[in-house]
Amino acid sequence: MISRKFTSLLSIFIFSTISLTALPADNVKEYTLENNMKIFLLEDPSDALVHIEFTCHAGFSSQTQNTSGFFKLFSRLIKENNPELNFSTVECNADSSRYILEIAPQAIDQTLTKLSDAVFSPAFSDELFLSELTKLKKEVSDNAEELSTYINAAIDSRIFSDAPWKHDSGIYPPLFKRISTSSARNFIKDISDRWYTPQNSALFICGNFNTEKLLVSLRSSFGRFFSNYRIPAEKES
């Protein structure tokens, strides 16, 4: 069975790929690696490219009051730290962070190895870390001065009064501005260790590939990472 938290993501994936390939949704095949990572494949030899989306269930709704803003920072660090991957899209949304690439079929093995290293074993230099943290601090500070941002933040704080930090507008500029680089690094490491794990992620691939060969490559790339962390989930009412 497909994990509930990825069902909506799979629907988006199927919709986008069908618009490109016109293949039946039933052609999507689901696999689970030994490390419990979900893989969804849609093979289409008529497509000239391979479309890859790595999705991690780590977005604004995963934030705490202390980590507000750092899930977005993490996704930006991943992008800027890996220019050779040439992501077409990197997004930190409410429920997830998405990393999308379009590559030539012959680049699959190399790309999967680099992508798995990027998301499951990141290493950010002090120079890059400070640069991206400074950029986000300035962005948060500048946005706080805009009337539309102030209004949105005020609305969110009223509607989501119990946890306004679980929304993009919930970053508190004065608090975020005072965060030290060392504290920020601790938050980023915690997000990496606890959230960017195989069992909390999924990989969607469609296009021109051979499924059997691709599975071998996936096991030797994404399949080599294991984690003891399991993200706590709120009890359903």
C-alpha cells in the first residue's frame, strides 16, 4: 500500500507525467528499498529525458517555534551546495520539500549517486552556510517591512494561533535575526538527521529508462543510506 502522506504527491506526479507521456496511471510501479524508502517509477521509452523528483516530508508544517525558517534554509543549502545537479525546481512547501531534475538517460547513475549524497549526507562549508543564512535573514527582515507580509502574518497568527510558526509567514524576524551561526548549524543538522531520512522520503522517476537496471542503480545510491530516526506523528482525531 502507498503511504498516506505520499498519496497526494503521487497524484501530482501521475498528473504531471501523464500530461507529458499520455501513459495510463496503472503503469506507475511502486517499490520499497531495504531502508524503507518508497520509489515510484513510470517507464516511457518515447520520452527523450528522465524526470526525477525527490520529495521529503519536511515542510513548514514540520517546523517548531525554534526551527521556523530552517526547513526553507535547508532546501536552499541543498540547491546551492550542488550546482552540478542543476535542479529545475527546489521548493519548500507546507507539507514537503521537493527537488526536481530533468536529465539525459545516460546520466542516471551519476545523478542518483550525487542526489542521494546531497540529501542524505550533506556537508555545507562555513562560507556557504553563512552566505545562505545571511541571505535568508535579510529576506525575512525585508519581508517584515512589507505591508502584505505583515497582514498575512497577522492573519496566520490569528487563524493558526496555536502554532503560527508552522506557516511560511510564521518566521519571527527579531528572533530569526538573533540566531547565531552555531545555533543555526545545530538546527540544520537536526533537520538532516531526523527529517531527511529514507523512511521519510520518496523518489518519483519517469521517462526513458530500463526499470530493472534503474532499480540496481537505486539500491546502490539511495539504498545505501539507513537511519534510526522515525519522525513522530500526531495522533489522528
